[in-house]
Amino acid sequence: MEPNEIHSPAVNTMIPLIYKNYGGTENKWSSLLVADNLGDQAPVVFVFRTNDTVRGDARACRIACTITRYGNRGGMITMNLGDTNDPDIALLADGTYTVDITAGGPSPISGFSGVLPYQVATALPGGYAAMAINLTVTGKMMTEGRSQVRLSGAQSNAYFGPTDTENSGVLYAPLVFNNSNGWNSGIAISASNTSGSQGLSADVTFYNEDGGFVGEVSNRMSSSNAAWYIYLPALQFLPDKYRGTAIINVTSANGTTVGNINGVSLAAAVYHVNYDRNAAISYDAIGQTSIAFRTDAQGELPCIPAGFTNCAWAAEIYKTGTVSAQQTVVGTETGVRLQNVDPLLTGAPAQVVVVYIDDSGIVWDTATQRFIIPPFGVHTLFPLYDSQIPEVFRGTMRIMSTGNYIIGVANTVDYTVTDHDASGAYNLQYNTGRSR
């Protein structure tokens, strides 16, 4: 877990998509919410919001439904949205929700003075970390969603600084599918305001793998009750077998960036499902501060060697198989998707160097790759097809770029398994020490 996933008391975080008995087939999705209380006994408050326009009673949660649980120091709070015996859960209607999460407790800076920058802090009194585990028991598929705080300068504090905040309403999704090898994607976007409401304008622009424009969808949102779920097969302008990228741009009603609106947070996540394989994958959309607008500080990872403007790490890479004219044996494989998001709109390509390191620390120099990614374009690294990497390989990948900034996501799939979920994804970690 990254340090910016530990949230101070009163900081509002959100998970953009959770489920209660939701789905059009027997594969009904439900979510398990988990929160760890990292300080003194304190309440953790879950606020459920939905865009249900059919149900007219209070269970629609358009105004929001609140459930409060209490946890002791170090205690774990769990809430199973598939548990109909829980009286609080029973009152929630079946469907999809955005959940806002806060914890009580005193301010972590109460009584503090003269704290040096980057000094190691004590445990946050009443602070918390939270996530959702989304699963379908019938289909044996699972994804996860981490609580996110974004685009809200009002939710930082003088002691710990910003908590995973971005300073521009732009988020990137480097990999999305429309019926590509059985995979389809959905994008969940949500906004939240700690007080009041702001009118928001959201645009999602889709590109092909060469960086060419494919199409765009737009929506108006409200920060007091906003959730926008986009299912790619429902977008008629996307071609069949589409595999591309998306850029999410959210501004206020008057055209200013969301980051300039006091108290507004934005979160987005991408979900892939392949029902033929009983597989599901999710990852968080990636914001500009993770890459272009970062401020390097003590404890953050340097680029090695020096001179690269951007670098990232894929923590765990697998190759277990061979591909030849005689046979194809495919086991657990990791693919890494890189995108030149050109966050400053310079139009410059990114020159990328990728180094493979096995789990014993040996650098595989012969496997080093060098390539160029055009603006908004992508490059996919799939070790299975790389003859310079041994047939059985487990290690890490170091990715460095100059000329422009890149982002990425790593996907791992066990191709020998089709009767249950054997896939997963994670965001790369950048030299800021952040993965998003």
C-alpha cells in the first residue's frame, strides 16, 4: 500500500463503482467494502449515492444513504453488500453505487508545532485506508477498487500535505476494449463535494493505438450526486474489435478546471470483463500530477540513470510459455501497456527504454528495448513474444522515457485457466512513488 492511500480523519474519499446484486445474467455482482481504522476508536461513514431514476422511494439513494460503522485502533471494518441478513444492507436497493468514505477522529496536527518537512509522522488518529472487492460468485470473477481522493486542494492539510490530489481535471485510461478477444470495458466516473454542489462538464475522448481520434462522449454531472458509467459496447462509434485508450476531461460549468473548485473530488476507474474466460480486471485512471506536475520529495524514487524526465516500475512480470512454429504453450503472462499521454500538449514523441530484471536481481541486457511512442499513441510489451527473455521468467521491469511523459498499466492473465478468474492488473509506480 502506498502512503497516499492512508487517509487522514475527515478526508473524503470515494470508490467510483460498487455493486449490490447487479447484473443482467446469473453472474450477479456484489461488493465487499473494507476499511482499516489506523488510529483511536472512530466511526467510519459510508455514503452511498446512485443515479437511480426509476425507484421513487428513499432506497434510490439519490440524496444519499448513509451507513456508519465503528472500528478500534487497527481494527478492520467489513461490509458485504451481498449479505441480505445485514439490516443496513437490506435497505439498499439492488444496483450500482458510488460510495464516499470518511473517518472521524481528531485532527492529526492537533497540538503539533515545529514539525520538520518529511519527518516520519505517528499513526493517524482515526485515519483509515479503504477498498472494495467486487465479485460474482456464480462466474467466479473478481475486481478491486481503491478509495481515491482527487482534484481537491481543500482536502489537504498543512501537516501531511495533499492526499493523492491532482491539480487538473484530466485522467487517463491507457487500455480499453470493445469486443477485443472477448474483452469489453466499462469506465466509472464519479465526483464528490464536501459541501454544496458544483455543475460539472465531463468529456471522454477515445483514441486508437496510433493516437488517432476515434470519438467522444459528453455528459453534465453534479458534484453533489454524480456518477457516470460508460459501457463501451454501447458506444456505436467504436469499431468492433477496438482496443484503444481514453482521456477523461472534467471542468466546471463555467469552464475552469475541476482542480480550481474548492472541495470537488473526481475519481475514475476502468473495468474489463471477459465472460468467456470468467475473467475480470480493473485499474484506476491515472492523473496528471502522477507524471507531469509532480513535485519530487524525500522518499520518492529517482530516475536511474539520471537524465530521464519520466520513469516507472512494473513490480511483477511473468513469462511462462513458448511460442514457436511447432508449438504454443501459454501459461501466466504479463502484458504492459504504455501510453504517451502528452499532458502538456507539446506534440512531442516519447523515447522509451525498457529494462528487464529477474527476481534474483540480474539485469537481462539482451532484452533491453528502445522505441518511440507518438503523442496519444501506445506501445504494448508482451514478454511471451520476446525471444530475449527466458521461457520461464519472473521479475520486474524498469521503464524510462525522455521527450514526453508516459503512463502504463500491467495486466497478468493465466491462460491455462478458464473456469474461474485468474487475471489481475495494477498501475505502474512512477518516480513520484505514486501509481496514479
